[in-house]
Amino acid sequence: MNGWPGIRVAPSAQPMNGRQPQTPVQPLSMDPIDNQEANEGESAGVLTWINRHKVPLLASSAAVSLLVHVIVLVIAALIQMNKPVAQIGAASSEVDFAVMTDAELSEIAAEELALEAPDADSSSSPLELQAELDLGALEVDMSDLAESMGDVTLQIGGGDLDGAGLGVGDSAGSGASFFGVEAQGNRFAFVVDTSGSMVNDGRLQSMQKELIRSISALFSSSDFFVAFFSSGAAPLGDRGIVWADATDSGKNWARAHILATEANGATRPASGFALVAQLEPLPDAIYFMTDGEFSEEEVEVILGTFGRRNIPIHCITFRSREGEAVMRRIAVATRGTYTHIEGPR
């Protein structure tokens, strides 16, 4: 059977038991030529299958490509959203500026200044307003002072002062007042008449009341000294010839000793001034009160002691004008004042 190329027949086996055995069928094996033909057949089958499914494959590829592009676009959008605002839509961040001329700007600035400018009444500075208020208060005080002084006559360096007086000492201080006579300074001496005539018409009691009132009104920083004179002189109380402090205790001490004072003897004021001359330091001002007349010799002693010390002596005649002439003389010589008190205080 050599007529079929590529087919080989296995040799027959020996007969068994006199029978011809059946020949088993062997698998066919193809030679290279047969394999090539088979491959060509298979290729033709694949091409046939591709041609049959060509359109569905193209559609599937397009779908996959579209899906890939959509995913890429979504990722790009997410990345773009994470960028700073300034990088997104740069064109939309442009700001349009209004253009104004210099004249328009000047007009707007002038309107702003007009709105901010204060009223004319409030344009003064706080210091100027305070100065105006202080000057107004000063004018009121000065007018009140002028009315309260009435017809008081003031003379410095000579003359006299009738009525309620105003004395000026050699140093500024808290001031004092005795029978309405003002004095300036920190240290004040009182030379007061306690002669026998002071028992008449309640003069002693009036003097005591006024002296207590005057000392009680002193500031605590002031000092005072009281010398009572008649035929001789003695300092107030038991402290000797020293300054007393105008504190509460000093004022209470003075009040008790003033109320214990008695009136007797003659009128010799020079002895009282002799006590004042021993004070250290000397007073800023001296009050000198009497209800009687005394000799020219007394005047010379007083002026010999204080005439050139630049200490004003404010002279007061009480109830009686008998000593007015000599009292005026002392006031003028010491640049002090003279005042007459007619009735009780």
C-alpha cells in the first residue's frame, strides 16, 4: 500500500491459534508536508474568525480607549484642583482699577479734610482751653476780692491803712489774720495789750476770742508766739521765748493759756517787743494791738529794734483811738498797716 504517501502499515503479527489476528489501528502521524497543510488550514480558520468578529473588536477597543482617556482627564482635574487659587484661572484674577485724574483726587481729599476738621469753637488745644478757664476764674476771684475789700486803702512804704487792712511780709507762706488784718508768712508774733483798761466793756474777752480764732486758723506748717504786755511783758504759757507749732496740740495749748490771761497794769508795749526780738528766727510779721496811749519813748525803742529789720508791724487800736498817732507812725516806719476796731468782735 505504497500508493498512500506518508502512511505506514505496521507488520502483521504471527497468527495465534491458527487465526488471523486483527490488526490494531495505529495513530496516524503526519509528515512535515501534512503539518504545513494543517497550519495553513488553521490560519485560514483564524482569519475567517477575525473577519467575522472585526466590527465588535473595533468597538471594544474604542470603548477601552475612551475609558482610559476619561480616567486621565479625571486625574488631571483632581491635580488641578489641588493647586493654589492663584494658579487656577490666572486670567480671571485680574482686577480692574478705576482711573482718576489729579483734580478728582484733590476734590476727594478736600472733602475728607472738611469732614475731619473740628468746629471752630473746639479748635483750641486742651492747654488753651484750660488757660481760658483759669483766666476766667481769676477774673471772678479778683472782682470778688475787690468787692470784699470795700474802701480799704493800701500803702506800702509809708502812710497808713484805715479799715480792714492787708499787710505784706518778707516771705510768702500760709498767712494769718487778726481782727481782720491779713499778713503773709509762716511765723507770726502777737504783741497784745493786757493793761488794766482792758477790763472795761468786755475788751479782754473780745481780745481772747479773736486771738484764739486767729491761732486756730493757722496752717499746721506755721509757728506763732504771743507776748502779753502791761507794765512789763510775759510770753504766753510756760514754754518761754520759743516758737509754738500751729498743730492741734499747739493750738489747744494756746487756747487754754489765753483764756487764763488777766488784765492789769500800765501800757508799756516796748517790753513785749523786747521778747519778740529774742526769737530765733525772727517773725515774718508782727501784730501789735492796744486800747490805749503810750509815750514817744516807747515808740523810739520799738522802732530802734524793728525799724530796719524789714519786718512789717500791723498796728491795731481797739475801742479807743488814743494811741492812733503813734500806731500810725510805727506802721509807716515798718511798712506795716494801721487798723482801728471800734466795736467788739
